[in-house]
Amino acid sequence: MTTPAATRTNKTISIKEKLLLALLLLLTVLAFHQLFIEVMTADFMPNVVEAFFSVSGISFQFLYALVFGLIFIRRKDIAAAYHGRGAPLSALLFLLPGISLFLWGHFVDATDLIHVSFILVGFGAARFLSGRQLTRALLAPTLILVLGTPLPAVLINQIIFPMQLWDTEHSVWLLNAIGIPALAMGDMITMAEGSTRFAESCTALGFTLWLTIFALAYVYIFRIKRWHAVLLVLSAPIIAYAVNILRAFSLVLNPGMEVLTIHTVQGIVFFMIGFSLLY
């Protein structure tokens, strides 16, 4: 004797359902084509070095390719989740603001608003078609798209400055711990040899987003326990912050080296260290 849930899971998608999905995908491509095709080939792949110095280094097109790849890998689970019961009322909570943002984004020619509307409409459509089952199956890809959404400049400023102060205090603590007298004054590190400013680009907010995105991708690809998934995703920002403190610490100890060169080399080395620690 099988349960109703098991029966739905084993059910195959009918021809009518496939045609409906194909129609929805076609309408989605037509409506949001601006997000998929307006990109230079050189700009498609993200610059891993710039991930340390910019919070907007993730292109929409790379995010969509990543998300579609993850969905393709887990396509059987998504096909099984498609047979859940739809939730039209809760779907409207996402569809209505999504459609409104879509229209307003085209009116003001704001690609970031259209990107947000794509997330809301997609999530709302999943709830409309199969309710909780399908939206749960698509939760990790949706969070990846949310993390890749450009932050408003006002919000970035509210995040960056506190991070500068934390980075400065922790760097000074490390210097004092190894016997180098140092003092934190705002975002300045004062030592006997001189002063060093912890600049906005040294906070590695972009790297934190990148590491969290790939933690979510790892959780989605591999079937791991829930507590393991939660710990992995929560550890990503901690690892990114710790790695960036070590990077800034090494810069403070090498003030005579060419800034641009050492930044580039460190961006590559510490980027790989962060991903290795996450793995």
C-alpha cells in the first residue's frame, strides 16, 4: 500500500503538462530576454580577483547559467515535486509584486528591478503549479539569485563601514598578538612605521557573497543532511571574513610592495584558500 505522496512522486509528467511547461518557459524567455542576451562574451564569466574588491562582480547571465545547470542536475527531483498541489492564493503574494516590478523596471529601464521581478515571478509560478513541494525543491537556486541581486548603494554603505571598523580592530588585535604595537583609530591602523587605512574595497563583501553562493550550490548538488547544509552555508561568511582578515594582515606587514600587484596575487591565492576551506 502506497501513500498519496509516494504516488505523486512516482507519477510521470503527461503530454499536456509538458506542453504547459514549454509554453511557460517560452513566455518567460520572451518576457525576460533582456536579462539573458544583453552581455558581452568577455563579461559572462566572473572575475574571481575582483570578487575581493567589488560587490557587483556577479553577472546575471552567469547566475542564470549556474542556476539552470543546478536545476538540470536535479531535474528528476524537480519533476517529482511538480506533482504537488498548487497554492494559487500564496502564489499571488509573489506574482503580483513580481509583475509590478517587471512593468516598472521596463518603464525606468532598470535591469536590477527586472532581475528581482524574475525571481518573484518564477517563485510565484512554482507555488501556483505545485505549491510547497516545488518551491522547496527550487529554494536553493532561488536564494542564489537573491544573493546575486545588486544591493542599493545606500545599503552597501550601511554594511561596508561597520565591516571596515571590524576588520581594522581584528587586524590590530593580530598585530598586537605577534608583538607589533598597533592602534585602531576608526578605519586606520597606526603603527610605529606609519599608518594604513582599511579601505572599502578591502572588506571582501563580494567574496562573502560568492562563497555563500557556492555553498548553496554544493548543498543543492549533493544530498547532505539538513544540519550539515545549515552549517555549510553559515560557515561560508565566517570563512570569507577570516580569509580576508589574513589577506589584509599580510598587506599591512608588507607596506613596501607594489599595491596593485600584491592585491592581484593575493586575490587569486586567498580566493582559492577560501574555497578550499569551504570544501
